[in-house]
Amino acid sequence: MESGAIRGGRLDVRDTAPSPTGAEDRHSDVHTEEETQDEISNIRAQLQEKVEEMENFAGHLEEIFLTVEENFGRQEQHLEQHYNDVLQTLSQRYDERAAALEEEKKNKLEALYSQLLACGRALDANKELIESAQEIYRSQDKRLFLQAVTPAIKRIEEFAKDNVDLTLSTDLEVNAPLADLSDVKTMMDSINIVPAPSAPVINPQVPNSATQTSLRVCWSLFSDDTVEYYELYYRPVLEDTPADSTCAPPVSKVTVKETHCTVVDLLANAQYELWVTATNTTGISPASEKTLYMTVPSAPVIKQRECSSCPEAALIRWESGNTNPVDSYTVELRERTTDGKNCSTTESIVGVPTCQCLIQLQPGRRYLISVRAVNIGGSSDRSQEIEIFTAGTFFYLLEDTAHPCLSLSEDGFTIFYGLEELPISAMALDNNTFNRCVAVLGDVIPVRGRHYWEVEVDGETEYRIGVAYEDTERNSYLGANNTSWCMRHILTPSRHKFEFLHNGWSPDLRITVNPVRIGVALDYDRGSLSFFNVELEQHLYTFHCHFQNYVHPCFGLDNPGALTVLNNMEAPEYMLI
């Protein structure tokens, strides 16, 4: 395997350059300096963690302080309102009682005055009668006296028959019944009774408010309620399970004094239903409306066997690693410097909607690439990093396109065609599998420009190597149609025969030296596909074609044998010339 090839599914690029002069002498000093820097970095990281921890604790204390202050403020307002209500009620009772006394006074005085007038009229009549009797008594005329005395006596007798009412017509005591102050007493007793809280309102989830196993939930109150503690209820939302079903997950509860809470020990990338109640000495509030929160997704898993690259770009594919869909993905890359250290600067590509991303890179660089899954709760942890070296074209073979008689090596770069022939009935064929030509496609990155790879072959093996469109006919031979171009090796009794086939046609040419390592150069801009004998640095043949779509490397075996694909290497200078 050449330098830059992939071993065991990983990029393995070996630096064969000689060590700089004096490097051995400086190794110890550099090692000591690196250890010191690492130790300083570790101490700085620990101090940073302590600072963040203290800042979080200070923020927590500040929130508690504000909560206590708000509670006492609401209690003070509540007390003031109650006393104002009591004073207003007492003032109203005073006004009502004063008006009643005034009305009673008026009625008594009017009754007494009426009785006084009646007594006056009786006295006047009595005086008049006495005066009349005295005049009759003093009369000297006997005849007139006798005439007047009889009627006067009758009047006196009739007046004497009338009983004069000398009792008071009204009670002189003031009627002052006890005032009914039971409602005032109730109000006074209720001054120390806090009303039950109203239903809280859970705030919508905000970005970066969750981790893979926790949620930070916040809520608020509409009115000036006094609350001793809150109870937050939560449960996961499972697909196809109604909330009122007997199979619904159990409800969990946590009690806090603040208007926020961090719920822990949750499932990753899971949707949770939450609601909250408020409690004080009087009672419990109604439950808030139920709200949905999401935990952060699990870290994606990069599918290394499906990633490819070229000097200008890399195509990264991954699996979500989550049952529920995520909102998007973030691809992070950092460059590895020539001394083997990782650059601290990280470049991010955000808002990637699918599980693959085409990244523009610089030629001849080493990159460490990872992926994060993102939802409303925040970003997941980084996936395991893969290393990309943009020295040349790098790809894996597409196993799902391989003919059933082909088998691939563990590292995925060597194909084998065994001696055993499988019966057609035993072949598990589908529309993407070659079923006539014993071949397989490679997964070259879809970037226009220059691509180069090499193939090691056995002189006793008949093979086909070249390129083909993704939709090339699977029941046809490579080079026998207009969607594939290939170099074919045929063994004859007298010599090695080579054909360069496209649409079933090949030029008449002869190659005298049988190549064991073949270079393949694809140039989209120039519209060319060239083949080279690598050992002799010899150009063999070039197809000239304007490729309408992206093509895939293709490799086929016409008789039992093997061939090995070598990639991720720079194109030789002679090929560029």
C-alpha cells in the first residue's frame, strides 16, 4: 500500500521526509516545554471551570434573592390592600350609623313638638272655661246668673270627663343597637390569610436551554401571587401513545422555590411534556397549560466508509443517531498543522439540513472533522472526529453495487473474484447491483476538477477499469454502452490485449508492456479520462468527452482474480505535463 492510502478504514498518510538536523538534540527540551504547556493548559481549564461554577452559583443566589424580594413585596401590597379595605368598611359603617341617629332624633323631636302643641291647646281651653265661670260668678244680675250658670256647669262637666294624656309620646332614650361588624371581623381575620395563587405560565423553550440529559424550564405568574413553592411535572412524549392512555409513561415531579428548574436524568433528543403548579399556605393553584420541551440530540455517527475527498473538497456523510428528527446539523473542522498539533481555531458550517455535507478545503492540508446535531434545545456533543488529508482523490467502493460474485477486503480497497460460480437463483440482485458484468462502482466526491487514483492488477487477471455514470446499465458490460468508459485487459494465447472501450468501440492500438499499476486521471474541465503505466510513467490512452453528469470509478473482473484500488495520492508530474 502506498503512502496516503487508507488502512483499516482510516486515512494513513506516512511522512517519509528525513528528520531535520539536530532534531534529536532538541527533542528533550521540546518535550519538557510541551509538558509545561499542557500542564498550564490543564490548570487554566480547571480555573475556568471553577470560575464558571462560581458564576453559576452567584447567578443562582441572585435569582433566589430576587424571588424572596418579590414574594415579600407582594405580601406587603396584599397587607396594605386588606387594611385599606377594613378602613373603608368602617368608614361606611360610621356614615350609615350617623345617618340613622340623625333620623331617630328628627322623629323624636317631631313627636314631642306635636304633643307640646296639644298640651298648649288644652291649657288654652281650660283657661277660657275658668275665665267664663269667674265672669258668671261675679255677675250681679240674678236672672242672668241663673241663665248662664247651667250651661257653664255642663261645659265644666264635659271638660272634666276628658282625660288629659300627660305621658310622653316618645321614648327619651336613644335607640343604639350594637353595630354588626362581623364582616369587618372577617376582613381583619383574613389579613393574615394569603389567597391561593393563580395558574403559572411556562415560558416557551429558548435555544441552548438543554443538554443531552437535562432541560432548564422557566415559568412566570400573571398576578401578584405569593408562592411558597412550585411543583414541576414532566413526562416523555412517546410516538403513537395518547396522553390519557394507560400505556402513557409515568409522570415525574420536582419541587422548587424559584420560577425555574433544571430537570435531569432525561432521554436524549426526546420531547417532554411539562406543566407546573404554585402552592402557598392557602392552597394550590390550577395547573399551567402543558408545554413541550426538547432535550439535546445524541452525537451523530460519521459513516467513514461513505466519506470521500479530493484536493479541493470533502464529502462527509453521517447517521443521525437519534430516533426523533433533528432540526439541523453543524459540521466543525479544524486544521492539523505540520508539527502534528491541532489548530485551536474551529470553523463551523451551520444549518446543514441532511446527513451529508460537501465542504470546500485547501489542497495538501490535514483536517479533523466532526458533526453536531442541533434542535431547539441546543447542540449535541461532537461526533468522533475523522481525519481528512487533501493530497488527492480519496473514495471507498460502493458495496451495494457489487456483483454477488465479488467480495471486498476488510479495508474496502481490494476486490476478489473467486473460483466458485454462484447460480443465478442464489444471487440476491436488485436494481443497483451489477448482474452481468462482475463489477463494482467507487464513490468519488461530486466535485468538478481533477481526480486521480491508481489500480494494482495481476498480469493473469482480466479486468476492466474506468468510469461510469451512476445510472449505467447494470445488466451490461463496462464499456459496452454509452454511459461507461473503461480500459480492458484480455488474455490471449499469444499476448496481453488491451482495449479502451466506450459504447462497444475501441481504437486499434497495441501496448507492448503489461502494466501492473495503472494510473487513472479524470479531468472534468478538459473533458478527458486518461490511463497511465505508473512504473514506466507512460501515457496509454485518453478518452475525450464532455461529461454531462458526475461519474463514478468502476472496476470489473472478467475472470477469477483480484485488484486493489490506491487513492488519496497526488497526481504525478508527468501526468500533468
